[in-house]
Amino acid sequence: MDSNIQRLNKKISLFKNILLNVKELSNSSTKKVGCIALRKDFSKIASFGYNGSYAGAPDNPNTGTEEESLEPGQSGFIHAEINMIAKFKEYDPENYIILLSLSPCSICMKVLINAGFKYI
């Protein structure tokens, strides 16, 4: 195998492992999701996010967790993509690759595109 391809595969594997660790920061009791904005040349992680409530959110008395509901799709959590965009401070989103641990929902895909990301 070509050494450039081997190096690329090594980088992809490394950032995949970082992504899998980022998703573990989520307090979701049902589905943990992570998102990373990675510079196209693999030189920089500009931002990351994971699904969750707002900072310092108390446990919900109805669920005993931070989720508003344990019903699929009704957690009330901010999606990982939105949390990543909220912290993204670069001027050139078109030069970043978005890595996700789960395919984005249709709304998050639209938000990522409107934010200027081309590689999702």
C-alpha cells in the first residue's frame, strides 16, 4: 500500500478515536452523539460538540436524567452538530470536514450546509 494512503488511514483512525471519545461526554442515557470540525489537511480540530442539555442542567424529575423524555427523538437535547457550530470560531467553514458518530438528522444537515460546511 502506498505510504501516503497508509498515513491518511492512520490520521482517519486517530480522529475517529477522538470522535468516539467526544461522544462519551454526552450525558444521554439513550444515545450519545459526537461531532468534530476537522481542518481538511488534518492539522486542526476547530470545534467539537456532543448532544446534551444546557450547561449545568439539573436532572428532570420526570426521567431522573437530563433528558426531558426518554422517548426516542424527544430528549429535548441540543444536537451535537448545533453544539459544535455554537463553538466554531473559524472564518472558513468550507475548509473543514465534519465528522459525526451518527448520521445527522435532516434539520442538522440543513444547518451545517447553511453554516458553510461542504464536507460532512
